[in-house]
Amino acid sequence: MYNTLMDENHNKIVIVDDDPDMYRLVQMKLEESGYQVQVANDGISGLALVQKEKPSMAILDVMMPGMNGYMICRKLKDDPDCKNIPVLLLTGRSTESDQFWGIEAGADGYITKPFNVDEVLAKVEELIQK
């Protein structure tokens, strides 16, 4: 549920992940919950898509071709037009060091694969409401 006074991008989410099985699962759950989802399959096109669309949230894998999720996150947080877009890292990188670098890059949330899709939805809704 979201505030209808928010701008039209409030329910737009960009997923940047090179694994079709992963992003389709998350995309399906988000779309069932009323979100508009766009997907990019590599870091460079993902960064460009987020900068162009200015969604209400970006969900990033870490290990991808072109540019990793940490770099995308840092570039978004350094961009005055995108710095307030919440970023959720959804990744197979699960060590404390990986999580440290995700937070250091500016990520607002970090969920490791394998994941429960309902947990992802709950985190998305939490971060968008902030």
C-alpha cells in the first residue's frame, strides 16, 4: 500500500540482475503486489536505467557483467538526482565483508541468496515507506 500523493514513480522498481531465474521470481512477486518492474541484465545498462527512470527503488545483484552492484550503488548515491533512491542488494555474496562493502557503498538493505521472496517484498515495502 502506498501513499497516492506520491509521484507517479512511487511504485516503479528497477531490478538489475544477470540471472533470469532470480529476477523473474522477484519481478513476478512485485508485479503481483502492484509494482511496475523494469529489468536490466548488466551493470552498465542497469545504472543507465535507474538514472533515466528514477524509480522508487533499485534492487541490485552484486556480481554482474559490466559493473558490479557495489559500483552501481556508489554511483547512484553520488548522483544528486538519484541519491535518495533506496537500494537493496540481493546477492549470493553472504560474508560479513560482503555486507560491509554493500553498506559502505550506500545500500539501504542487503539480502542474501537463496532468499524468501516474501522477505524481499517486505524489505522493499519497508524501504519505500521510509
